[in-house]
Amino acid sequence: MVPRVVSSLFAGIYILLSWSFAQEEAGFVLSSRWFHPRHSQDKVSTVEAIEKFHPKRIDWTYTTDDKVLELYRKRGIPYSLTMNPMVPDSAEYTTQKGRMRTLEQELYVAPWMRKWKIKTPYWGCVNNPDFQSTFLNRGKELLRKGAYGIMVDDPDFNIRLKLDQGIGCFCHHCISDFLRFDSSFSDSEDGIMTLAKKVLKANPEKTETYLLEFRKSYEAFQERAVIDFLANWKQTLLKEFPKAKFLTNNYNGQWKEHHQVFDGGIAELNEHLIEEKKLNELYHTADSLGKTQLFGSNSQQEKYHRILMKYGMEHKRDVLIPWDVYVKGSTNRFYIDYQKFEQLKHER
Ligand SMILES: [Zn+2]
């Protein structure tokens, strides 16, 4: 028999662990990416979705419209508001000021956004003081509008250029900051540009060591700049809004160093990750870092949405309602039927 004091100690530890690992109380989260109806032809209604789904919270929503936010507030639903590297700097446009430059000095547009017809295609550079203040001002604006937190989509910023094989941003601010970060390759801005051009022209298999070293250093500098930018932005906002939470899109549940600046992640998962064992691992990673985590799926197959809902309910994890979600291979967004949702909710 286990002595009483020992068993109660175990019970205490268990309660403590469940308390620290669980994300408050599990429930359903609505992510109405935009407030519907968006136009006279739009048959979808965000208010109706709220009334049918009874979400505990609204995350990852793009709006600054006070009338919309008043609707959420009246219903007592906490909401986070979203921003991204394309936050406009002037009358809803991403003008040249403050934006990333490729090595060819072109303004940067993410590859998947090149065909989008939008007024704000250009991503801001984290080393540009104009963009730093644009990003900070938008953060303040969102929190002043009563958001409990801010969701930052596309948190890679300058790192995105590395992922697109472009090394990094080569605006004037980035190059001069790099010369302070590492002057062992050149002491002039022209010298840096020449080195970077050589890197991109070189045959990857025959690239000389000093060029590889330069590339590594420039990419490390860009990564560090993104982390510092996000951390400073968060710290500055916390001074005015000490309770604010910061969320980000951590695709596939990854927690790279720049993701770790945030308090929580919301992510789409590839189909191969949507199964019990993989979900356990992903939540374990988030828990061990002390982060909240919410997962969704962009699959056309209902079974993946069903697995995520079932897993969330069984493991007391918040469930992202599959409503107003992007679906791979489709130009239309997916909105789960209310009856179907009820059916999945009660399926065991
Ligand atoms: Zn730059």
C-alpha cells in the first residue's frame, strides 16, 4: 500500500503538471480570417458562426473596424488581431520606404503572393527604422482596440530571403548593419554587394570556402536581426500593455528561435503530422517551451479535420473550428457545415 502522504504528493505533482501543461480550459476557437459578409454577394456570416459555434475566443482575424470589434466585445468574446510583414506604411500601401530589397535592389514579394492583386505586396525590412516604427505603431493600434493579443503571420521577415535562396535583404540599412556585425569580409557596402553577387552566381558545388563563409555570416546576421526586431517590438508593447499575448504562425508546429519570441503558435499541419503520435510530440514540444499551440488543417479530406477535433476534445486542447480556412488546391475557403460540426463534436 502506498502511504497516504506519498500518494497525495503524487496527486499534487500530477495536478501541478496537468495545470502547467494544459492550455487553460480547452474549447473551440474561431478564426474568421475576415469579417463576413465581406460584400453584398457573400453568403457567409461571422455573427451567425459565432452564434452557432459558441467559440471561446477569436484568433487570426484581420480587422481594425471598430464596429466589428464592438460585436465581439458585446458578446464577451476575447479576440486577437493580426498583422504581418506587409503592414502598410502610408494610406494602406506598402511604399518603397522601409521595405526589403533583393540583391538586384528589387522590392521583395513572397513567391506565393506574386499573383495576388493586392495594394500591399512588399515585405518590410526589420533593420529599417521606418519599418520598425510602422510595425510598432500598428501593434499599438491593435492593442488599443481591445485585442487580448497580436497574431503575427509570416514571422520570417528577412529570413524569408534566405529560404528563397536570396541570402537576405540588401537594403542600405542591412548592409551597413552587417559591416558592424562582421567586417571580416569587406569594409565597404560595394564590397558586400560584390561578394553576394559572386555567391549567387557561383556553382553550388564549386563555391569557394570564403564565399560560403560569407553567405553563412550574412544569413546568421539576418536571422539575428529578425529575432532582435521581434523581441524589441514585443518588449516595447509590453511596457504599455503588460498583459498582451503574442502569437505567431508556426507552420507545422515548428519552434525556431524567432518563433520562440512569441507566447503561442497557430499552425497548419501537413497531413502526415495529423495522427495521435505526431500530435503528442508536437504538443509536447510546445508544452516544454511553455507555449500555447493551436493546429488546423488545409486538407480537402474531412478525416484530417475530424482527427484534429477528436484529438483536441480528448486531450483537452483548444480546437480550431474548420471554418473560413484555406484549402490546398482550391480557390475557395472551407466552411464547415453547422450540423456536421455538431456531429463531429459528439463523435467518439
Ligand atoms: Zn534590409
